[in-house]
Amino acid sequence: MIRQHMELLDNKRITTKVSNLITEKFVEGTLLRKNTQAIEDDRFNHVVTRSTSRFHTVTPNEVLSLQFHPDGNSLAYSRMDGSLTVWNNISNGQINNHSKKLYVQDASKSDRLVTDISWNVNNTKEFITVSNCNEVLVWNINSNNTKLLNCRALNFGSIKTKINRCSFDPRGNLVILTTKSEFIYLLDASNNFELLFKFKIDNLSESDTIYSIAWGNSGTNLFIGFKSGKLAILEVDQDDMKCLFNLQLHRSSITSIKMDPMGRYFLTGTSDGTCAYWNLKDLTCSKLINELDSITSIDINYLGKILVILLKNQTAHFYNLDDTKLLHSYSLKDFNSDVILKFHPNKSFYIVSGKNDTLDNHIMTSDDELKLWKQEVTKQMLTLKSKNNNHSNVRSNETSRNSSKKPKKFGNSVNKRNDLPKQSRFNN
């Protein structure tokens, strides 16, 4: 396999075959132990401390929501114990000594848990959280990056309202809030989160439950997946919110929706183990990955080459997004919690939950597949240049040695006896 990789890298341009092989090599590289970085947060320290104690039992504390800021320099995640952790100054996709950790033990100030997080693309220090209640919290990081501030609380609906999902649009102008089966709220993010519209979910799918939401790449369309297998596509702006399509795409719940970064299609993952590619131009199904366990979530790297599918049986499958080839499977069956995996927004690195609900950052010396290919080609060119220089030096040395040898003199030798005259008396 290695020889095959290197032979293909001799090409000075990326063909489909080269692209597929370098993608496979990149995924394999991220799974190596040397490229796995433990995120040393409060949970990590707790697990390490307990493992050295006589009282060895470690209670579960799984990650509920994990989101990068779109610029890739910040990360926020919530846990089952109600805590909220934020990392700032993530350098080159790595959480290291230069990164700042901010921690809030009880983020929702109640018995509730933070169920979803969303960053403001226009503000690197602002994000919102929801906790399955009618309250939305707006968080800010202070100017010194040393403290996490709960700036304000927004209330919607009645005390019985349970908002469990939130999402800024890709332009940072609007915010969508959803409950499971009552309302969709549209807020104006640029105007102090003013409520613009309240949309009744029954108008989209009667007596149904929202299982997943995703913005389109342009920020004008919202995709909503339902328990029934229906998909609704809404056109959204500050003046209106209307349903464009309402389709029965699957026979089981749509648990995840992900947009292709290249804008070719969107993907849906379902509870019956099906991942479908839907063309954005005509909403036809172009590809299908099925016969899997129940899908909990899906994600795609920013180059649109690597697809990861997370399953209920605690397995992560990595695929080539273009040809649906399975690149690698990553089992977490002994870890007892649902797996969370998120790609970095501008690198092909990713963070995944691991043993005892700790988090690992999977990285490479190259940021992505394209840079890995360039790195390998450059390495090969340098190796070839070095070999050519060695051959030239050997030939030069051989020539020098040959020219330094003194040639033998082949002059006429003088034999005094033989040169005597034949008639000499000394010849007798």
C-alpha cells in the first residue's frame, strides 16, 4: 500500500485516484497514537486522579454538545454534569499551553443541562446556549480571555416551553431556536436578538418531533428533519419565513443533516442506519450508504472529502465522500457513552470523545489532505534530487581518481651491451 501511495504521488497534479489515496492516507494518519492529543480539561484531570486512587470508580460524564467557532480559534462544549468548557487561542488546530481554558461548573444555574451551543460568526467572543427550557443564555468572553461572562438571559414562550436547539445562520444575522414539537423561533442577531417570527411546527408536520436542523451554506434556507422521516426546507430572511418543500424522504427518523461544503448536496442520516446524498438542484437521491446501525450524527471535513458517520453502537465510520468508499472504522464500544466527533472548521483535524468521556484531538503534521499531498510530493522531489546529486558526485569522484593517476613512461631503454658494435672484440 505504501509503495502504491508513493508511486501515485509521483504525479505533479492531483487526479481522482491520487486524491482518493491521499485522503485514505490522511485518515489513517490521524488515527495513529502519535497524532492523538489528549485534551487536558477538568474531566481529564478527574479521570487521571481517580485512576491513581484506591477508589478507582469513574462516573460517566458524557459530552452533550460540542461546537467550534467558525474561525477555528475557539471551542465550547457542555457535559452531563451541567458544566460548560471553552477553549480559546487554539493554535493551528491544537490545544496546547498557549490555549486558554474557561470553565463554568453550573452553566444553566439550575438542574438543567446545556443541550446545544452556537457561536456568532461575526463575534469571536460570543455564543448562545439552550437547556431544554424557555431560557436562552448569551455568553461573552472578556477582553483578556480570562473569564466567561453570562451577559443576558432571553425568555421565549411560557414556562413550559422547552427550547433544545439553537443555531446562528452562516452569516451571523439570524438565530433559529426550536422546541421538539411546538414552535420555531427566528431572532435578529444584529438587533439584540429581537424576536422576528414564531412558526408552528404542526404547520410543517402535524404531531411530529424535530430531530435535526441545519442551515444551507448561503444562510437563506433552513433544513429540518423529523421523527417521521419527513424533511422540511424553509426559506428564511428577516422579513419572512416560509416552507418551500415538505417531503417524506425516509421511513425512519432523520437524526442528522449535513451540508456538503462544496454545495453539491446535503446528507441525511437516519435511525434505521441509512445515509443518503440529496442533490441540491433537484432533491433527487444520488448516493446511498445503508445497512448500518442506527446513525446518531454525521460530519464532513471542510474540503468536502471525508465523511464520518457515528453509530448508536459506538462506532465511527470514515468514508470518502465522493465515492462512498469506507476508509476506516473506529470502535468505541467499551466507552459506554454516545460518540461525539467534530471536524475543525478550516483543517481536517477532528475532536472525538473517548474512554471515560475524555476528549482527544486527532491531528497531523499537515493541515489537510491537499497539504499532505504537497508535502509528500516535495519530499519525493528532494529525495530524487539528493539521489541525482549522489550519482553526480560518484561519477565526478571516479573521473577525478582516473585523472590523478600518473601514466607509465614507455621511452626507448638503453642496453649498453646490445648496443655495442657487432665487430667489437668485447663481443667474443
